[in-house]
Amino acid sequence: MLGTFARGLITRLDMLLRGYSLARREVGVPPTEPEREFKGFQSWVEEKYGINSGQSWAKIILFYSVDEHEALQKFFELFEEYLNRNKSSEVDENSG
């Protein structure tokens, strides 16, 4: 049962986020600060893995994972790293 539920987790998250973003654009709701910040995640993942294939962040993470479940866990780890990296660079800019 859990195997059926777990199938497609990272892909489902990607589709959910894409649909949410599209719906907000369709009704003219401007992106929030966290949504604007998330836009850079794609290029950050490409840079981290050294990939310029045009694949989504979800497919890149899935490629480097054993399965969808691990990919979903890895997404949250990578996203936290991405957010912390941005915060570290902001602190450096404000300190210098």
C-alpha cells in the first residue's frame, strides 16, 4: 500500500508547485517573496549537479536518487541547503 502511495512523490510535488504557480499567474496574483526565491532553485540545482540539460529540478534530483521516495527527501535537504546558501551570501554582503 505504501509503495503505491510513495510512487511519484517528487514528480507529484513538481506538478503541484507548477499548477499552483500557473493558477496564481492566471488570476493575476503576484508572486510572494518565497515564490520569487524558489525561482532560483532550478538554476541552483543545475549548477550543483553540473547539468545543463533543460530537465526540471525534480527530474535532476530523481536521476541522482534511488527512487521517488529518496528523491523527495533529497529535495527537502537540497532546498534547505539552497535557502541557507542564499542567507549566507546575504550575511556576507551585509557584513562586508
